Amino acid sequence: MSDPAADHPLSAAEAARLSSAVARLAIRLEQLNLGDLLEVSKRPWKLVWTNFVAGVARGVGMFFGAGVAGAITLTALTWVIYHVLEVANMIPVIGQLVHLAQDSFQQFLHTHPPKK
């Protein structure tokens, strides 16, 4: 039986094209990080541990981020309400309503003290 490759020798252009295709394939295989994939298949607990640590880090980051965002929002809201009420006190009718609401609220707190 004869070797099929020996019957059809490659031309220089075909050899160059084949060499280029092999080089592109080698680069693509390096980009796929097959070594990391093989390591994960050999040690699956490493993947579990890595994902666990990443999840904990995301959770802690969200906790602190939400705390900072909430603090900024509450500070801004308090500032706006304070200044709106301050301006409302300057308008006679609205000022009277604000004082009435404040008195009602103070009376409610006096009769129903907050539980500690």
C-alpha cells in the first residue's frame, strides 16, 4: 500500500497556506487557555473555592456600596426636606400648617413614646 501523501506532494503555496493555518490554530488554542481548563477538570474544588470567594467579595462590595448610596440619599433627602420646611415657614399659610403638623406630631410622640 502506498502513502497518499507521497503521491501528492505539496506545492510551495499550499505549504505556506498550511503553515499559516497551523500558526493561526496554535494562536487560537493559546487564547482558549486550555491549560486552565485542564487544571479545573483535574481539581474541581479549586473552581468551587474561586467562585465562592468571588461571590463573597461581590456580596461585601454590594453591602458597602448600598450603605454608602443609602447614606448619601438619606443625607440629601434630609437636607432637601429641612430647606423646604424652612422656606415653608416663611410663607404664612403654609407655615401655620407646618406648625400645626409639628404640634400634632409632638403630641402623638408624647402620648405614644417610642419603645426601646
